[in-house]
Amino acid sequence: MTKRTQPKRSVCLTVFFAIFLSVVLLFPTKTHAVVEGTPADDSTFYVSLVSDGPGVPMMLLPTELGLSYMQQYFVGAMGALVSNGAVVEETNPANMENTHNKKCGTIPGWACSGNFKVGGTYKSGHLTIISTSDETYTYDGTPIEQGGIYEKGAIIKTFAPVPIAPEDVTFKSETRYECDVESANTFACSMTRAFVKEPAAECIEQKAPPYPGAYGWDICAKARYSTKPQETKTGTAKAFVAPLNGMAIVGTMTRTDPEDVEVTRASGEKMPARLGTVVKAGDSVSTGFDAKVVLDFGYATLDVWKLTLLTIDEYTNKENIEKTQLNLHVGSVQATVKHTAAIRSDFSVATPGANASIRDSEMRVSYDENTKETTVIALEDKAYVKGTADANEIEVPEKKQITVDANGKAGTLVQATAVPGSDTSFISNRWIYGGVLIVLIVLAYVVVKRWRKKYIIKNQ
């Protein structure tokens, strides 16, 4: 009897586990940051931290963030770009500071090359930044000047230069920062650094001193540079989320052509957008046929769909009030404003015929330059819409939409549909996943049931 009930129990456990997975995926619970206002796992932001000295490659932050090159170089306010849970890998020495190649050419006979890398992860308020270098110093044999003996400020004896044995010296270093959020914009970090100091010269061939008691380089006929023993250093540091102050950072991008997402500065300068590009008030962003980009404003994000052109018109950050005004010239955007108790927000998208805004909610706005119509959908909570010909603002409830015609007159509220150009609808992906899971449950049930039947027959 026991043998016959065992397969039945297996069937029940299999079905229960499958249903549990379905519920988790269909109705996921929201995870909250350790501190309110902490960047979300899928956000894009820059962090700056004080470097502990030469030999630790770190990214130079964009000057738009308010830190000049001189401030970063002397104060050490360098850092990293974080996007979608990862520290964006940086390997170009030209984009980093505190790398040895900056000074290799200043000493005769020295040359160096190396691989530099900054990377790491970010999740739930915990940030890991890892800076590594693998460097090779090359010495071509150029002698080192020994100097001389001075008396009353005048040199009375000059020593012959010491030849250097030509060779390559390679050494590695790694600095790891483990940071935990302590406020909305600040991380407390522990630092561990394994490193080797710059190669030191040592004499490999002595010569007789020129006079009794002589010492130093004057008794060396030939020298060699060698690697010093590896050292380990620990300490603490602070990392800070770089304030945007009216700017946005280019985050996730999907595109087939590197030029499909373009930023036009207020000055008229055009440039292809890259992950981490800072966009300021007065700048425009445009997308091509197969492109989408996410702009991260810190307190809000903006999905810019294909064939869209927008301008960041205005940004106000005063007394904990965040206000952004965008001009949508053509295409579709989706704005999401995060709820933060300490910040009051107002995110507005204006088209030639209407103005739509949200506060701690989510909406989609599209403008068709052919029909001159504006369509607004409230995805979460509510949105507020006012056509240029309307006397009053209209409240749009969640999952409702409204269309403003070419004359600037808002129509009636209707059930929301897909937005042209967004390639999405209100059928959530989690319901698709749920359907797949249901199919898997059925298959699992059939397989286990057949196995149970064979098991029972075998043990009868």
C-alpha cells in the first residue's frame, strides 16, 4: 500500500511546485531598497569615490556632472557608471585616471603598456567596484644619472651615469570596494587593495669606490629594475551618487545601427548616444527605425520608442520639488515617476496639441505628425491631460486613454489600447510566462501520471 501512494504524492508535489512558480511569476512581490530613494537595481547612475592613490584606475566622470578634470585629478573624485545592476566595464585608459601610462614617457628609458579594467555589480543597495591593472614596464638601457657631490651649493664632483639592464617588468594590482548604502545618495565602502609599488632600481654590478667612504650610486657600474613584493592595504571610503541637477543619463539602448540614437546639444552639435551619455536641458534625443533608449532622470525614467524626437525643455529642482518638461515633436515615450516621500514630482510631456503630466505614476504619450493627434494612456494611477483648446485639465484614470485632436481638443475617455510605435500592449509579459508555465504543468502532470501508472503496475 505504501508503494502505491508514493507516486501519488510525487504528482501532488510536482503540481503544487508548478502552481507556486506560476503565482510568483504572475504576481511578483515588489522589493524595496534598503533606504528610500536609493537607486533601483535597473537604474543608470554615476558614482564618485575618493581614490586611494596612483595605481587605481578609475573612470573620469563626465564634466556635465559638475566636476572638472582638475577637481577629479587632484581630489580623486573619480568613479564608475552603473547600469542595470552592473558597473559598466571600462578598459580604455584614455577614459580613466591614475593609470601609469599617463607618466611613463616622463622618465628616460621607461615605457609601459597594460590592461586596465573597472567593473563590478550593483544589487539592492550593495555596490561592488573592482579596479584591476596588468602592467608591463619596459627599460631600454638608458642610463640613470647619478648626480654628484655638492659643496656650498656648487657641484665639485659628477658621477658617471649608471647603465640599466634592458628588460621587461610585469606586475598586477586589484582594488575592490564593497559598498553598502547608508543614505539615498551615499555608500559606505570597505576597500581592499593588493598591489605592487613601482619597480625599484638595484645595483647588479659593483665597482671600487673612488675614495674611502664613498657610497651610493658612485660605486655601481650597472643597475636593474625589479618588482617589489606584493602588498595588501585595507581601508574605508565613501561613494556618492552623482547628482543630476536637471540632467538625464542615457541608459538601456536597443538598436541595429550605432548611429540610430542621436543626441543634439543645445549648441547644435550632433553626436551618437552612448551608454552613460549625459543629456541636459536644451538637448534633443532622436531614435531611428529599430531603436529604443531609456533616459534616467534619477527620480524618473523615460522610455523613448523608435522614430521619436524629443527635447528636454525645462527642469526644476527646488526645495525637494522635481519638475521636468519635455517637448515631444514626433513618436512615442513612456514616463515613469518613482514614488519618494521626500520628493514631490511633476513630469510633463508637451506636444504641439496637448500637455500631459504625472505625479508618482506612469503614462505613455504619442504624437502622430501626420494626423496631428496626441494619445495619452495612464498606465498606473492617473495622468492629467489638457489640450491647447481645452479650458480645463482632464484626469485620465489608470488603463484609460484619451486622444487630443489636431485642433487641440480632447476627446472622451476610452479603454486603453497599444500605443503606435511602442510595439507593446496591455498584455503583460508575465501572463505570457504564465501561459507557458501552465503548459509545462500539464506536461509535467502527464509525464508523472504515466510514470505513476507504470510504477503501480510494476509493484503489483
